[in-house]
Amino acid sequence: MTRTSAARTGEKGRPLPDRLLAVATRMFAEKGYENTSVQEIVDAAGVTKGAMYHYFGSKDDLLYEIYHRLLGMQMLRLERIADGPGTAEQRLRAAAADVLNTSFRYLDDFTVFFRSTHLLSAERREAVRAERRRYHERFRALVEEGQRAGAFRTRTPADIAVHFFFGTVHQLGAWYRPGGRLDTAAISDHYVDLFLNGLKE
């Protein structure tokens, strides 16, 4: 699986804002936010600075929109799973698998997220953290539902289980490279099994 971004499914022919986000995401992931200039982004996207500033007032706007889109997509997917059919354990398994699958599918976005959040303005940094908290709280509610149903042990606080899971997921960008011994589906299965087995007696 190749590294892609939430805004990137083929840059040519896409609306200009999407194309700019796709290029910025790729360059921020490869070079780092601080080492990527606006001029490099517009050159790679094949547009002028004026065209970019029509949609994004600054490089910071691009960075924030990467986070906002990613978190919005994740929240929508989680809500569909959490509110869908199945036991709490089945829905938690599906939600955990989705976390892994989207992490691999949008690896550039996740790489940028965990490298560069601290570079946002204080107001936007807090907005991103609030969105992220809402996502984690909805995910945690599935663990708690499973605990109430007797599917998971209660001696492990749901907060600890959720922090542990996401802490391991957040490290994917540090070591995963396409073409390795295990494909992404196998890695996801192992992560999900370790997480759910750790919740059981």
C-alpha cells in the first residue's frame, strides 16, 4: 500500500483546494512543515500564490485544514460503527480496525498530525485537541459499554485501555514502510487482537 492522504486520491483534475491540500500534506509529511515553503507548495500544485491565498490565507490554514478533515472523517466513520448493529465487542473490534485501516490509508496525514500539531496557533491547537477528545470519548464509550455487558474486565479503566491503544497506533508512522514482511491488513489484525484480548479476563 502506498502512502496517501485524505485529500489525495489523484491530484490532477481535483478542485483546487483539494489539490493544494494533497500537495501540502505530501510535502509536510516528506520534508516537515517548517521546511516546506508556500512557494514550494504552489509550484508543486501548479498554481500561483494568489490562487492559493484565495482559499487558504496562510500555510497555517493548510495545516489546520489537514487536521480538521482527518478528524472529521474519522469521527463520521466511528459514529456509523458505534451506532450500528452488533454487540459492543463487535462494534469495538470494527472501530479499532477502522482506526488502523484509516491510519495506513492516510499515512501522510497521520504523519503530519503527530509531527506538527504543536506548530499550530494556540487557538487552533486547542480546537484540534477538542475534536480529538470527542473522538476518543466516543471510542471509550464502546469500551465502557462492553464492560457493562460483561464482555471486558472492569479492573482496567477504560481511559487507560483507550490511551494504550491509540498510543500504539500513533507510532505507526515512525516504523511502518510499504513493502514490508507483513501487509497492512495483517498488522491491523494483530493490533486489534492484542487490544481486545487485553480487555478480556
